[in-house]
Amino acid sequence: VQLQASGGGLVQAGGSLRLSCAASGRTFSSYVMGWFRQAPGKEREFVAAISRSGVRTYYADSVKGRFTISRDNAKNTVYLQMNSLKPEDTAVYYCAAKVWSESIVPYADSVRLQGWYDYWGQGTQVTVSS
């Protein structure tokens, strides 16, 4: 499985960006997808995740109401729409995939853990200027 993240860039505070993560390999609809970010000098942290069908989404408190995760299984792509960006959103953003065969959606506690995911993409830099 290969994950390719794109869409990062430089934006002013209050602006918007949309990140994309395209997956190749196994059937995309079998993955739970997540976004994480890592700011300079900080640990990588959970941002958002989405269940296989998209029926369930999960967000970190810091981005809730500003970011929206979505997916298009026909295009093998997951998106992260980021609105009302703040300087503290500046980070390298990573997408991740978890092969999930269960009929139930995963627990919220699980999708927040980096170690839960099976595959990672390279990061894309997001810089928000004040």
C-alpha cells in the first residue's frame, strides 16, 4: 500500500487548504483512514479519521468545527478540508491507513493512536502565517 499526500502550502491565518491522500494497492474501501500532524519540536498528534464507508468521522478537539475529513472510495482518496486556519496549525501533515475487516466502526480511542495504523504516507507541509 502506498499513500501519497498532497495539497499543503503556505496560507494566511483564516484561510483554507484542502489536503488529499491517494492510496494504491489493496481495496481502498477496506481502510480506515487518518490524518496526523507534527509541528517542529512536538510529538506527532492525531487530527482526524474516517471509517471505511465514511459514515463515522473522528476529530481532535483542536480542529473540531474547522476541519472536515471525507473520502471518495471510487477515487481511492481521502481529503482533509481545513478552514479558519491558525498559525498553530502549522505542521507536517501525514495520512495513515488501517486495514479494517470488522463490521463495526472502530473505537474513537483506537483511531487516535499512531501505532494502530498499518501504513503511512509521506508528509505534506502546511504553514499558516499570522
